[in-house]
Amino acid sequence: MLSYQHAYHAGNFADVHKHLCVYSAVNHLLRKKSPITFVDTHAGRGSYPLAARETDQLQEYRSGIERLWKERHRLEDQPMLAEWLTAVASLQGGENGDENLACYPGSPWWLGARLRDQDRLTLFELHPGEHRHLAEQSVVSHGREGQLRRVHGDGLEGVVKMLPVATPRLCVLIDPSFERKDEYLEVVDTLKQVLRKARHAVVMVWYPLLPAGRHRAMLDALEASGIRKIWRSEVSREPPAQATHGMYGSGMLVINLPWGLDETLNGAIQRWLPILGPQSTHQSSWLVEE
């Protein structure tokens, strides 16, 4: 199915949750000098203009990045959150760009913006229109274009086929649309193959929390898979019992969690919750430990 386009949802609360996790994970990984291969299996676009027709249609960013953006000058007490918002500001451009929120960075930018000379980035995107947008956008500094590979293809199949990678470390982001319920177990199958070939890889998986609760089948399958060290973070805008339609929450799994990432991310999210809404909650725990 190739109907999904993330531009309609860019900058929503789930994007904030996902990209806070991605940014923090990259921060922790960059503390070591050894090279990293980053992979985004469902890349989408590098950036999303908020005035674009698709994004403006639903305006989901208003309850996501916009609320946080308006409070950014009051968030100096939370270093990671303040640093993350400074990164968002750097993409706005213009003489006073940091005062006007005009676009939101997609996952390719969050992974590519801080590539070092020794790192590599592979971006998979299956949707032809989205891949065309991605091909036209810069997500790394000009001098590092040679370290970037854009692939028009299936990211779940592609990440398995590209293993093993040449670098000693691997970081993968998997965030399908989950429009098909089969995708939940396809992700589990991909994780088993990736970690069989690269057992120390840091893998992040985003998933939606929907009233139908389809994510539970994925979590149950992962618990039974034999994969260890799976950490879970779930942000909810409202109690599940009150959700009747649409996405009420956002989930992230991190396999082979970098040391200290849970504490860093928990602190940033707790500071964000009052801004997200009065009923918002965050739960984090080990789905599977050692």
C-alpha cells in the first residue's frame, strides 16, 4: 500500500516523541569515535513546510511541535529538550528564522544533520512521490553527500539485505505507517533478521497507540522472539478508555539501549507533558531485559 504520506501528519506529537528519542540516541552514540552506519527504513522527506497543502490540511503540528516551540524560551531548565529545540530552530532559515516556525525536520534530517566524516547514512523510501521529494532535499552538509545513499525501495527488506555493514556500529530507525495490520509482525520478523546479523545494533521502532490495540500483537511477538534488551516508551495524550478513534498515543522501542538514554529521554518527556496536554502521560519500562 502506497497511499500514506507523512506530510499530512508532520510535526504532530508522535513526531516530537519519535524525534526526541532519535536525537537523544544519536547524542549518546556520538560519544564514541568509532564509525556508525545509520539506516532509516521509512524515510519520508527531509523537511516539511508547515504551510504546505498537505500539512496545513490537518494541522496536526499545532498540538505537537507548535506548542513546544511557543514555550521554548522557558525550557532552559531541561538541557536535552532545549538543545533539541535549538536544532529545530537551525532549520528555519532567514535572518530571524528562529522566531518563526516554518518547517519541521523529518527523520532523514535528524539522522543526517550530524554525520561525521567516518559515518554513513542509508535512507529507504518506497513511495515514489515521497522518494522524489527526498531526492530533491539536502539532509546532510554538502561535503558529506558521498556518505549518503537514498534508495527507492522497501526498507524492511533493504536493511536486511545490506547487512553486514562496513562500520563497527549500526543504528536503525524503523517507523512504518502501520496502515496494514500485517506490518506489525513484519517488523518483528525484520528485527529478528537484523539482530541475528548484527546483534549489537541499536534499533529504534516507532508504533502508534490506537483504540484497536494492534500494537499488542507486535509486543507479544517480541517478548517471545528471544530478542533481549528491549526498552519501551509510550506517550499518551488521553487515557486509552477515552479514545474512540485516531491515534491517542505514540510508542517507541529501543533495542540495545545506549547507557543513560532512558534517563535522558524520561527527563525531557516529563518536562514536555504539561505542554502536550493535561491528560498526557508517559510510561517507560523494559519490555525484555537482559
